[in-house]
Amino acid sequence: AIMEGLAHAITALPPDKVDRQRLLECLGHGERNRVAGKSREASKWVMQAGAALHREGADTLPLAERYFQHAVHLAKQLDGDAPEFMQIEVEKNNGTLGDAYTWLGATEAALGKIAEAESHYKSAAKAVEDRGVVELSDKLLHQAIFFRNKKMREKYDAVLKRWEGAIRDAGATGESREGDVALLQATQMFLNEKAAGTAKSGLPQAFARSIQLRAGALMKCAMRLEAHALRPLKQCVALHEVYESIAGAFDGAKMRNESNAFLKRSAAAFVASERFLGLTPIGELMLERDGVEAVAWSADL
């Protein structure tokens, strides 16, 4: 009945506003998976339709909200053949639920429903608590950006504190320690957001502190990641991109000489990353010269 209502709402939209046929196909796939007992797969299809509506802007946001609410409902259901004791997995080890809550929070934020958005961004992080530090970092990033954009400084700082603690816990020695690539990637996400938040904080020396973060620990993370062949390239900030962000910050501050210097570094790092002219990425050189420890994650980052 819910799917039928969502489908009916689609047919009521102007044909020049959205691709109604594509949205109805997504709902059809979602309903088939729901009937087959594949609730999480069904949730993904509903989310896909909701995302298309979200991107269309203000007129379709209320409908997108309904889609994501249903996606959350579906993601909370156990698949048909799953035993009851797996319910705990639904609550803290559910990437689909985390994504659905994130989309719902983003849509509510766009609709001005601040309290609801805050609650659902927090639920998104809770849904992936047991899925590793990278997925948790992704959800905490969305939460942090929300608080930063709304100028809710105390809550923003609290998210960063929790985020840093989660990374340190994941990097603690022991059997549960996560790998260097995941730790470096999560730390890079954290530092990138912290630098952005610092720059816009209005605090004394905010610009200088932001530059220090980018040219210090964030740069080191990017260098170390270059040494790890199995790093997810599309999900990591490359060294040349770090240099480019520093150049952009200096340019915004009308500091042209400093900006040009880091643009040159960015170009050199990009050339090395592509192995043009026989060059080797800095991270790989560090690995060859100083060994594995030099490119591993460390708590001092």
C-alpha cells in the first residue's frame, strides 16, 4: 500500500519535472525485492528514486522525504531468510540503514526541519557503529557538515571529539585494530573537515590554524596513503589535491605568492602520481627509504 501511494505521487508530478518512468521502475524493483524478502535491497531502490527527487529541489523535497522515510523502514527489516538473532546487525551493522538515515537527514535539513535532521544524522552514525572506522567517519562527516552549516558550534565540536576518539580506538593496538589504509583514510576525512571548520570558525588565528592542519597532518596522511597500492583512489584525497586546497585558501586570502608556490607543488605531485617523466610518488619513496613504519598510521597524526 505504501509503495502504491509513492507511485501515485510520482504520476501526479509534471512530466517535465522528473523522469517519471525511471522513478516508477525503481519503485517496481523495490517492490519485487520487498515481496521476495530482500528488504535492504528494496530500500536501496527506494533510496535511488528518493535521491532523484531530492536533486530536483524544493518542489519535490516533501515527496523525497516520504521516500526516504520508507527506505528507513525497509532497511530496518530482517531479510526473509534471516534468523531473529540477527536483529542486532540491523541496528549497528547496517550500511543501508545508515545511508537511508543520511538521505532523510539531508532532505529534512533542506526542508528546514532542523531537529528531525539532527536526530536522523545521529541515527545514521549509530547504524554503522560496527562497520568500521571509514563508514562511521562518512556518517560523522555528514553530521559535522550539518552542524557547521547551521553554525551550531558546540554540537559541531562534540562530533569532532567523538570522531577523533573513534579513530584512536580503531587504531589502538590489539586484535581489533583496523588496517593502516582505513585508519589513514578516516583520519584524512576528519582532518579535512576539521580544517574547513577551523577556517570558518571565526576564532583567533583561524586561517593560520586551518593552513597548519592542511600543510601538516593532512599532507602527511596523503603522502602515506600514496605508499598503499590497495587504497581506494576515488575515496581518498590525493596529495596534489591537498596542495591545491592550500593554494585555494591562500588565494582567497589574497596571498598570491604562497598560492602560486602550492600550485606548483600540486602540479609536481600530480605528475609524480601519474608517473610521468619517470617520477615516483612521494609516499612510495618514503616506503623505499624509511620502511613500512614511515607510511603507517600513527596516533600523532
